[in-house]
Amino acid sequence: MGSELTQDRDYLEWLKELKKKVRQSQLKAAVAVNTALLEFYWGLGADIVEKQKGAKWGSGFLKRLSQDLMAEFPDMKGFSKRNLEQIRRWYFFYNTDFEFAKQPATQLFNIPWWHHVVIVSKCKTTPKAFFYIEKTIENNWSRSVLTHQIESGLYERQGKAMTNFSKALPTPQSDLAQQIIKDPYNFDFLTLTENYNERELEQNLIQHVTKFLLELGAGFAYMGKQVPVQVGERDFFLDLLFYHTRLHCHVVIELKTVDFEPEHAGKLNFYIKAVDEKLRKDGDNPTIGILLCKNKDRLVVEYALSDIHKPMGVSEYQLTQALPENLKSSLPSIEEIEAKLSGEFEHE
């Protein structure tokens, strides 16, 4: 294979042009990950796919190409056989999709290369891939956050909650509100006992507020827990209160550790109205509510929301396997582990 390629004038001419393209790319890009590099990778992927259509440039082609490019550009990363395979896969993934083929490839050039590797390795369809590209750009996700969001199934959960937004909010506010709510929410960062109550769920979410906000999504600003709102002579307490910076509205989150019941919607409706009356300022859009419950019957939710006039959505949440109470009591706390480690370091 190698000797045949060495004597192949077509290959040598193409390799010469490819080296020229690499040098041009180096002039435009001082860093490894940027638009110029991705443009070069896209063109390289197209060339590789085209060249491999011929039987004589088969499986040994990428190994030889990798060796030649790394010999010529020893200080430039990205020419390993493995990465050339990734480049080919990346190009092939998008360019063989008929709908995408009608769109400009420049849509792909706004996120780092290794983000692309993660997306293509974990997404089977281009709509799903583009969803994560857009979310990465929108939220400036790191590669680890992107990986977490894909593995947690954000694409399948985003905007899937049952809501009454289409009739309770004007457009485009209703569409935007629908997109901020997921179903189900993934609280795999919590470890609770089997018989946890609503207060324990609330406290654990706030103890892990950074991860909680990541799961809620961009735009949520935490305002407090058990927030008091006075109506008449009585004080009522909101489980969790947020302000959404993109929707420009308050968001009331009610937590339920049981299955959804119709009266839950009525209570949340009351809280939303109270926030609108007591906390909403000039310029704020209508308050929305999110009810998080253990399980729900979709028809029961549909009936319950049909006569609710305040905007709200109902979603389930998922936890990791809860610990039995007797097992949890036998496990050391984070503080105890840290204290033990600190003591060991002091004695070294």
C-alpha cells in the first residue's frame, strides 16, 4: 500500500496542496481550536471521504497520511491517525444528511473541535447534534458540561413538560417559557434516604445549588427558599423562588415528594397570583410556576391545568437510588471524611 502511494503522482500532488493548506491555516490560527482550524478540518474531511471512494486509497491511507503530515508538521497537533478518523467521521456525519447538505457548513465552526468530537460520538442524528451545538454556544459550556448534558438526555427532556403556557402567556413568551422547562429533571447529584420529605429535598437542592442551577438551565437566578408572602392576615411560604433573566419574570418552584394531585395545581396557582401581586415590579412579565413531583398521570395533569389561568408546568424529577435510613447513618459525612484526611496530612 505504502509503495503504491509513494509512486502515485495524484497522491503526491494532493499531499503537496494539503501541506500548503496547513501552512495557510497556521498563518490564520495561532491557537489549536478556532474557526480557521475547523474550516481546514472540514475541507480535509471532504478530501478524505472523496479520496477513499477509490479502492486503492483504502484502510492504509489514513495511517500513511498521518505519518506524512506529522513528519512535515511535528509541532502541530491533530494529525494522529485517530484524529484523522475523527475528522472524517465529523464531516461524513453532517455531509451525508440531506437536509444539512443544503445549509452552509459555517454553522459548525463556532465551538471547539473536541466539543465536536463529543457531540458526534454521542449523537445519532443531526437535529440532536445541532441542538447541543446551539446550547454550547448559548451557554458557553465546557466540554465536561456538554458531556454531562448529553448523557443526562437534555435533548429528550428540554421543553417536554406539560404546561398551559400556550393559553396563559402571549407569544413569544409562551414559546420561550416552554423551552426552559424539562421533564423529567435529573437530580442525580442528591443522595437522600428512602423516606425523605419535601423539606429535606429542598435543603439538599440548595446545598447543591450550583448543580441545581445547571440542571435548571441558563437564566435562572436563585432568590430564596421558604420565601414569605403575606396574603390578608396570613403568611404563606414559597418552597423556592427564582427570577429568570431571559424571560424577565419570577419563577415559583413547588416541590412534592408524592405523585401529582389536582389540588397541587390549585395551590401553585394561588402562589403565582400572590407573587404577581406582591413581588412583581414594572417591567416584569407574568410569574410562572413549576411543580416538581415524583410521578404524574398525564391525563390528570391535563385536566388539572385546563381550568388554571396562571402559567405553570408540571414535571417529574429523578434521583439516584435512595439510601436506606440505617445504611446512611453508618456512613461518614463529608465533614467527617475531610476532618480525617486533614488529620492524616498533619501527621505526615
